[in-house]
Amino acid sequence: MANLEKLFSRYDRLVFFDTETTGLQFARDEIIEFAAVVMELRDGVATVVREYDELVSLSPGGFVPPKIQELTGISTQDIRERGLPKTRVARDIGGMISGNTLLLAYNAHFDLSFLYYFLLRDGDPLVLKGKDKLDLLTVYKDRHPYPHKLCSAIDTYGLTGKVVNSHRAVDDVLATAAVALEMEKERDDLHLYINLFGYNPKYGVDGKKIGTVTYKPQPYDPKQPLYL
């Protein structure tokens, strides 16, 4: 198994995370599910030490739009029955990412943007301060042709049947962690993508840029790695 050694030489903990939301507007829509996989190096092996998956309560009057319910299988009733208070989830996140931690996601700009506004409203956004970030979608775009969805990466790396891209955060975050391990086997340069996000030059960056991240236009058929 790949051990992500160059990442663990810099960080004590890797936190892969994924969100499901009520829509695409970072400042307006809400996180309805937050999932994370916490990975640490144990006896030289990258080991999952914690899995976290919780539905998140909606704001008063909030609901899950029909299209989101169809996509995720999460209903407004599910949230009412099993959603944790936003402040509780915010505290849990703060605890998970404390210390010398690297944050990883597939299409990280999207999830980090939602996470920031979530913590701004219901937690402490300062827990994100100083945290390095790695976007595995940027890595995948550099290495493989279109399409670049998570399900594409699962298929490319031979993970079909082992993990799934179900549009449920817990499944997608487990898939993202598995993809990262395969990426390291493929080419040992993940550390060079830290705080480097690619974006479609046709559309630009969606929403506000993250101050600690360098954004570069990334075509569908790059001629060289984005970090060069």
C-alpha cells in the first residue's frame, strides 16, 4: 500500500473530507452532510484512525430541494430526525483538523468554500487558519483526460467495486482517500500540489478565492504539470 510518505513527512494528520449541500451557492446554501476520514501514519502505513459522517440540521424554515434529495437520497425529514446541531458539527470539525493537519478533498475549492461559510455562521472559521490544502481534482486533471469526475478517477484507478461515488459524503470521502493512495503509486508528486488549485480557464474561479491558495488556469489537456 502506498504510504503517502512525503505528505506525512510534513503533517501529523491527513483529513479527507466531503460535503453534501442544499445547492451551489456557498454563502446562501447549507451543508446537510459532512463526512471525513482522518488518516495517520502507523508503523509506516497510512492508516484510517477515524471516520466521521453526520447529517447537519437545517436553519429554521430550511429544506432539502427535490433535486438534491433525488441526487443524495437525503430528505428534509432525514435531517429533522437525525441532523446534529450545526454548532456541534462545527466543534467536531475543529477538533478533527486541529494541530499539524493537511486538508484534502476532490474539488476542494467547493467544499472548503462551504466549510468556511458554515464555520463563519456556526463555529470558528479561525480553525482553518494556517491549514494547508490539497485538491485531488487538480492532480487528476493534470494526469488524465476528460472527464474528471470522482467516478472517473475511481474507474481509472481500478477501484470500481471497492469504493463508490454515490453523492453521499461518507462514500465519496472514502473514495477520495482511496484515490489519493492510488495517485501516489502512479506518481510521487502529490506534495507539489499543496495549496495549488487548478481552474477551468473558460469559467474562472467560482466565488471568492482562498487567500492561502495559488490558483492557476488548467486546461483539459495540460502539456505539463500545473506546478511547473
